[in-house]
Amino acid sequence: MALTYTDYFILTLFSTEQPKKGSTVFHILQGKKTASILYRAADYSLDCFFGFFPTIVRHAFFQRLDQLVSVGYVTFNSDIDEYRQTVEGKEAAERYFSHHYYPTKVRWMTHGRAVQEFQKKVYFLTQIFSEIRHNNSRYIPLEKNGAIQQWAKQWLKQQRSDVQESAVKFGQEWKLLLSQLESENAIVIAQSMSGHQIVGLTKKQLAERMSVEALEISMREADTFSKLVELTAKQQTEVPLFYSILKEIMEQNDNSLSKSAKETIQLIQKGYSLEQVTNLRNLKKSTVSEHLIEWVILFPKVDIKPFIPKEIYQIAEDLMNENPAYTFKDMQEKIPAMEFLWFRLIQIERRRKNG
């Protein structure tokens, strides 16, 4: 059986240098929000795809992995559930993606929610402005989400210009942004738009037109909107309407912190110690520690040092500079007072520094 785009994409998630647990990679793609999975997403350099496939089916994922093993592109150590890409597999993936699209801009762990919301709102406003330009108020809204429909009404009211003028400006901003994209990416975005008497093509329809799989179109679209977010942020004065949408989203974006973690972090930010938070929220110490780890991973600018005793931090730093491969068990032998939370936070900081 010939391998598909999905198979080759899964192949790229593995490495010839670093063995990876199949179950962990699965949970990363699914977006399982635990401290250990979030950390491994960064450790495996897969944070860009964290939560990209929330409905992924476990059986189907491992079936594809088994196929990659059977053709010699991946090896599997069943004793420890670890997979490693082979040299042949690496070369096969490079050959395949030399003529297929591979995303390079997506950062789903930190920006996935913002990109998806930006995409929905921009597509919906595109339809609205198109109908406005044709003086048509009787149409079926592209966006079925009531909250986004309400948002669009409020956003339009906030615009200082006449709606017809805003519609023209919005179209001009679209043209400017599309002109800065690769031609095929611009075509995919343009053909996905709906407007007056125009229904945007589905991913399946686009895939058939371009003779590729639907997943490749999804990847291209997600990557392109990630690029559009980047361009919009850099060109605030050139695309003010687009920027106003993005700015609002980014201000509200919580990087997908879980509700419980958010409550813990709010207390920490008010100056409560971890022990006080544990008592106030009636949680286990390990749960509060997981919330803290989730926070520092999703918000890379958070300083970890206030949460580690200064003397412990310095000794641990010196030891890990000598041997970066130290495990928690190794560290406890050197520093009996070492706690797992401190060890993990130091690991996260080192990863930030070393990339």
C-alpha cells in the first residue's frame, strides 16, 4: 500500500537522533493538557503541532505508525514504547516534502487558538463586506457561531468610516496581505472565501483541484493564516482593520491555560506562595505544581527563579552545565532536598536558553 501525506507527516514527527514514545506523540497531537505532555511537546520539538489534531483517533494513529515500521522508515522498541526514525525514513520524508507542502509557520501550542479565531473572523467579515458592497442584506451567514456573529455586529459599529468605505478598505488590506504570500497559498485562501453569490471551496474541493490530499490543504491553510497573523502584527499601519481584529484576539488570548490552572496562577500573581495556593484551593501540591509548569511552558517570559530556592538553583545549574543529561534521580543523589518541580522548572529554563 502506498504511503499517504498523513503517513509522511507522521514520519516527520519522529527523529533519527531522539527516540520518542508513541503514546506521548499521540497526546501531543491531541492536545492533552498535562504538565508532562506539555513539557514533552517542547522536548520533542513538537510544540508547534500541540493540539493540532484534537479529534485524532488512537487506533488509526498507531496503525499508520505500524505501517511506517513495516516499510523500514521507523524502528520500534516495544519494551519502552519508543520509536525512532531511520536514515531511510528521513530521506524518504525529505524526498516526499520536496514536492509537497510542509508547514513551517504554525505555533499551535501558543498561537493555535488565536490563529483559528482570526481566520474565522476574517473570513466572516470578508463575506459581510462583500454583501455590503452589493447592497445585499438578505444572505445566509457563513459563520454559524452566535458569539462570532455578535462580535461582527459590534466590530462593525465601532468602525469610524462608513460601512461602504470600510468594505473598500478591507478589500485593499486583503490585497496587500495576499500579495505577500506564496502564489499557491494566496490562491488557496482566496478560493476559500465566500462572498456575494460566491461560496468558498471546501478543503476537499481544493484538494481535488490541486490533486493533493485534504490534510495538505489544511496544513497549507493553517500555515498561511499563521503567516497572515505575523504580517498583520508587523504592518499595523498598513492594515489597520485587520490589526484591530488581531489586537483584540491577542489581548484576550490566554494561550489555552486550563481553567483550574488559570485560577491557580491568578493567586500566584497576587503574591500567594505555592503552599498558600494549595491550602486556599484545597488541591494537592502536585496539582498546583502542574499548574505552575503549564504556565511557564505556555508563557515563556515567566521567570522561574522566584519558585526555586536560590542555593538549590545555583547548585543545580552548575551540575547541569557539567552534565545536561542529568535525570531527576541523578540530581536527587547530588542534592537530596531537590524537588521534582524545581528540577522541571530548571529544565524548562535551560530549554528556553538553548532553543
